[in-house]
Amino acid sequence: MNSNSLQVFVAEAVATFALCFVGVLSIAMAGDSLLTVAFAHGLTVTVMVAAVGAVSGGHINPAVTFGFLVTGRMNVGMGLLYWIAQFAGAAIAGFLLLAILDGSLLATAAGGAKEIVAGGTPQLSDVDVMSGILLEVVTTFFLVFVIFGTAVDERAPKYVFPLAIGLTVALGTMAIGPMTGAAINPARHFGPALASGMWENVVVYWIGPLIGGALGAMTQHFVLMKKEA
């Protein structure tokens, strides 16, 4: 692994770690407040994209990386590096939360640290699997559509993209959080699911975001972006 690849790996791992760590804790501390949970996720994405955008582009999401792959903006080898970093960061967040919360008053009240991490894992509520997949498709489509429109398109003012991306995550969380838990990101589900064993309806949180990410990227890349003459 060369120095550039190492920088990308660390950037994506740290940023995805932050999203999962803050996301799970925000649900544990303020799960009844959808606005608070949405703000926590959106703000974390905003600051992490700003922090690592110059190094890795701030994907923080395998579905975003998949969008870059299907549009030919990234080769498979680099895409795998991004995915490994993202899933590693998410997994570390999940297991570190188990270790930190073990024996705490919060964990005792919840029935154990594993219960807290499981509670921070996106889960379906009042919708079936197909509806959950479609909800994740649509919201991830919006997210990657915004990423390509603000961070990838050279015509866009570059100073707006971290906030635009973070706000899209927050809006998506408010829109579908009560129904799917609003992963909008396979890694956001993977980390706490791995640590807690909460794998129920995992297909929703992989297929939905990957399809949505691919469609959002292709819509921007092939339809809306200006092509060189």
C-alpha cells in the first residue's frame, strides 16, 4: 500500500467510524427525538466530508463508492480499498461502543451494551422488506445525486458540498428513519450489526443503498453533467 492509498484508507475509516459511533450514541441518548438523531447524523457527515474531502473525497459510504465505480470514475482496486476502509471503520465503532458502554448505567437500564448497539442498528418498522428496499433506494439516490451535483460536477461551487451532503443525510433520516432506520449507507448498518448480531432484514440495507447510489450517480454522470466536446 503506497502513501496515497494509506491516506485514503485512514480518511475513510476514521470518517465512517465517526458516523457509526455518533449515530448509535445519538439514538441511545435521544432516540425519541427524530430531529436530534437526524441532526447528529447530518452534522457528522458534514464535518467529516469537510475534514477528509481533500484526501479521499469523503465518501464515508460504500453506496457512494459504488456510484463512482459504475460511472467509471474509480477503478475496482481503489473501490475495494474504499470499501474495506469503510467497513473496518464501522466495525471498530461498533465493537468500541460495546467495550465503552459495558457496565455503564445507560447499558444497565437498556439491558446491556449489546442492546444499545442493536438499538442503534437500522431496523424495519411498519413496512415490509420490499418497501424498505425502495425507501433506501430513493433516499440514497438523492444522497448520491447531491454528491455528484455538488462535489463532483466541476461547475458547482466547491465550498457548499459538505453542508449540502450533510443536509441530505439529515433530510433522508427525517423522511424514512421511522420506517427503515435510515441507513442510506451499508456501512452504517454493518458496524453495529456486526457488533450486536442484529442482522434482521440485512438485504434492505445493502441492496437498497447500492441500487440508489448507482442510479443517482448515473443520472448525474450520463444525463446532467456537461460532457467535453
